[in-house]
Amino acid sequence: MLAKLAKYKLQLLLAVWLVAMLLALQFQAKNQLSEFDPENKLLKLTQASTQGNELNKILAKIVAEYKTDVIGTAGTVLHFSTDNCFCYTLSQPHIQSVRQLSELHGYTNIEINLTKNKVNAKLWQLIPSVPAIAVINDEKQLIYFGPYSSGYNCSPDNGLAEPFITTKQPHQLTTIASQEKGCYCNLAP
């Protein structure tokens, strides 16, 4: 009888611990819920330019640097990250599924860790948050820039980039998803 009671207490303690951990994880994730572009950098940039935008030019330059041997053969998907971003870790399964989808549709994936590369100081200033993604079509035009998804789970159910990857249409208008809320690590200017 005493052994049964001890087993019951252990199970109860384990259940309480598990619930506490899940609540802590949910609290941490909800604390990460933020705007992708809280200072409206991207909105200001797109409103300021009438003949193509600065972001498109900078991204095209990056593609040229990374993809010198395959330029013009397919579109490109740029995946932006930084070190020590909880949201990047949380969204890894979704990011991986987007990479696979990109490859399936003939895109070249380029990973850019902004912390390690400092590829372009201007780019660091333009990207408001990570994880972020840019989809560039076969004509080297930016067709999507923004977060992978919205919502605090950063899951494929809330995916934003996938329609731009699966629908390869020439001369699509650029979509910049700057007003999304989700789990993003905002970059300091």
C-alpha cells in the first residue's frame, strides 16, 4: 500500500512538473510575440522609392555574391538569421520545411547569418527582425520579403512565404509583410 502511494505521489509530482514546464514555455513564447517591423523601416523604404526599391538592389547584390556560378538558372530564397534568437530555434521545423519546398520548386537556398557575416551594413539596417526570408524569382526580382509565418507558434499553419515559392510567376509585384506579429527577434539599429 505504501509503495502504491509513493508511486502515485511520484506520478502526481511528474504531472505538476510537466504542466509547469509547458506553462513556462508558453509564457516565454508569448513574450516573444512582437511586430516584425516595429519601426516601419520597410514601409518607409518602399514608399520612398518609385523606381524599384533599395532592398531589392541590395538583395540582388547578395545573390550575385553567393551564387556566381548559378545566376540565372533558378530563383533564390534567402534565409536570414542571427545567433541567440529563441524564435529562430522555435521555428526550425517550419524553416526546414520551407527550405525543402524551395528546393522542390527549383530555388537555390542561401543561408545568411547576419551576426557572423555582416554581409552588408546596409542590409543589417534594413532587416527589422529575424527569422526572415526573401524570395527572388527567376528574373532576379524580389517577390516576397518578411517573416516565415505569423503568430506565436511560427508554424507552417501560419506560413506566409510558401505561396510565393510554389507559384513561380514572372513579374509578380513585391510583397513585403512588415505588419505581421509573431515570434521574431527584433534587430537593433
